[in-house]
Amino acid sequence: MTDIEQPYQPHSPPRVMIVGAGIAGVFLAILLDRAKIPYEIYERASSVKQLGAVMSVNVNILPVFEQLGLYDELMSISFTSPGMHIYNESIKEIAYRGNEGLKETVGYDYLVFSRPKLYELLLSKIPPNKVHFGKKVLSIRHPIEGGVVIQCSDNSSYLGDIVVGADGAYSAVRQSIYRTLSEKNELPLKDNQALKIGYMTMVGTTDPLDEADYEDLKDNFTHFSFIIGKGKPYTWSVFTVPERRICWGVQMQLSADNAEDQAFRNTEWGSEGNESMIKEIYDFATPYGPLGQFINKTPGDRISRVFLEEKMFETWHYGRVVLIGDAAHKMLPSAGQGAVNAMQDAVILANCLYDIANDPSNTNVDAAFRDFKEQRCSHVKNQFDISKTMAKIIYGQTWSERVLRQIVFGYLPQSVLHKDTIKAAAYRPQCMYLPSTPNYGTCAVLPQKPSKRYQEEIKKTGKNI
């Protein structure tokens, strides 16, 4: 991307400016690289933050890791998950939900790992000179000469052909284009409404632990435990992950008053102000003893706390700017499903940009963005609803949510839950400009819109490119 002082010249393929170096932005960069579309990443932080705890991925994104040649590396940092144990506060098992037989049906295991490890893997595929830190975007504009400009807080400006907002729930990219749409009275009323805050979470990943102290660390699969508090708005969890580490997390369901109190708002993952919450959760019971032992073995700068919000925005793009991940749809936690959705966004957007890369005119860029939203919107809405329901089942503490949890864990047979899992596994978008990954399972897979450009290239060369 060029500095704004240089005159704009349209490029083919388009030059893409990705705002945000999180999982969504970095994953998109890898996809664009494979599509031979130039990109730069602009990140407001001064350095990479190794925050977050456990994360899980499944058949909904794993075929793309195979396409990119990253599957074996992902497996090297992962454990498979045989199932989930749910305990009450006295560490009496309420239920066990296993994954037996699912791999044969859907083709893949559930993979569990620490989120920082996935981020390290993805970032290692990006040349360091492609990521520009300390670039806080303040505004975006479309010059009459063409292209799109990002203005940063350090007074630097950059000119490119497309901007992708991958900068989170409080996206500066989204705020900039929404201001423009508001001035034109073109912003939907729903998009002006604040995000709904439902939960607060604190997470961390320990340093390597001694296997002699924790027998479960000797196994090559994850031990996955949820503990549901009694008479308190807390649910907490512990997971064993590779390198003899334990990921832990605590979710607090906020009351209506607390959710509306702006003093509670914290829009970024961070370690500031953790002391009071740590004191409150320190003695919470786990199958391994008090939670505090794992807090003690987690460096303070790797313990992060954030408010969890939910919202699906109606406006995903404007002009030469498009939003992906939390910038377009913010989901409640579901073992990393928000990150999976963001990566799926990146896959479909990369497909759409690949098809118009030879002619990135205003008309074609707008058509690509519309196509991106059309392909993704119904699937995001479906996952959004599933995420809200799962949050109620796992984290909810109201009377109705406790009843729902009792029904799901106490009465629904495993086969019913597997049926829903198999249905969700049918959606597994892939890069349509790379050789496809076969279906290893027996369940049906939803068809995907083919790439006209890729098909034309195959006809010209006579082989997959």
C-alpha cells in the first residue's frame, strides 16, 4: 500500500489493506497470499498480545487448513477432544457429552489447543514486513480520484484499493463508515444501537506444569471440564492442552443493571483491573483442586478479562470497505466458534476477491462484497442463534436457564445432540481457487458457489493451479 501523497493508480490485482492483526486478519492475509492478491496489515497495538485461553476448531474450518498445508502443523499443537464433563460446584458429575462416532460421520475430530498457539502458527506464515504495528486507524475516506485511504493516529495515511475491517467488536473501520452512512441518513437504525453485553470472562493459560502433580497431563487428548456454580452467576472451566499446560476460564453472567452500566464496559482483552475478580474466583473448585493454583501458575500479563457482547450488524460493507469477524457480527463464547466464524468470513471474502482480482472496478468490488454477504449471512445468523442458546445452557444462571440445562443434560439422549452436530457439520466452506479437500466422512456436505475464474484457469492449463 502506498502513502497518500502518491497519486492513485488502480491496480490489478487489488491492493488490500487489512485493519487488525488478530486471527481473522492474519488468516485472511494467508488466504490472499495464496490467491496472489497483495496485502498489508495495520494493527493498532505496538506488539502482539499473547492473550486468550482454550480454543476448539472442527470440520467447519479444518478442510481449509488442509488446503493451505497447515493441518499437520495445527495437529502438532492440538489435542483431540473425546468429550465434555459437566460438574456442579461440589465436583459431582452432572453429565458427560462424548464425541464417540462423530469423526467417522463428519470426517474430523474436534481439535483443542491454546488460542495463543494458533495465533503463533498463523502469524509465522506472514512476512514480518507485512504487519505494521502502532497503526491505530482513525478514519477512512474514498477520494474522488479513486481508491480508499486509511488515516492513522500517528498522522500516517495509506492508499489502497480495498480495506478489510478485521479489528474487532468496536471496530474503528466500522465506526468510520457508519459515521459516513449516518451523515447520509443511510445507516439502518439497528446498526446505531449498542451491543448487548451478556457476560464477563477471565481466561488464562498456565506455564508448563509437572505431570507428577496432574496425572491427566500425561494423556495425548484433552480433559475438558465445565463447573457450574450454585447460587452465584459464575461458570468456570479447565482444559488440558499440549506442552503440559492447562487453560482455564471463568464466565460471569451480568445482571441487567451491570450490563447497562457503562462503567463495566471494557472493549479489549486486557490484564488491567483483574485483582478483584481473581480474589473472588480464587477458591472455586475444579477436578484438580482450587482454581487459584492455575491462576498462580499463569503469568499476570497472560490473564485477560473482557466483556462478551452479542450483535449482528446489517451493514457489512460500504464503498471499497468490508467488515469481517467481530466487526460484522459479535457472538457470545462457544469454545472458539466466534473465531471459526471469522475464519469462514475470511475464506468466502478471499473467494469473492479472487474472482474480481483481474478487474477490481467499483462495480465489481461492490458486487464481490454483496456476494460475500449473501453467501455468509444465513450461516452466520444460524451460528449466532446456536451461540446464544449454548451460552444459556452452559453459562446461564436464571431459573429458566437452569431448567433448560437440566433438560439438555438430564434428558436429551446423546443421539439427539449428535444429530444437531452432524447437521451443523454440513457447512464447511473451502477456498475455491485451491484444490479442494475431499469429504472424509459419511454425512452430506452443503454445495458451494464455484469460482468462475478458477474454472477458466483450469481449462487453460488443463490441471488444478
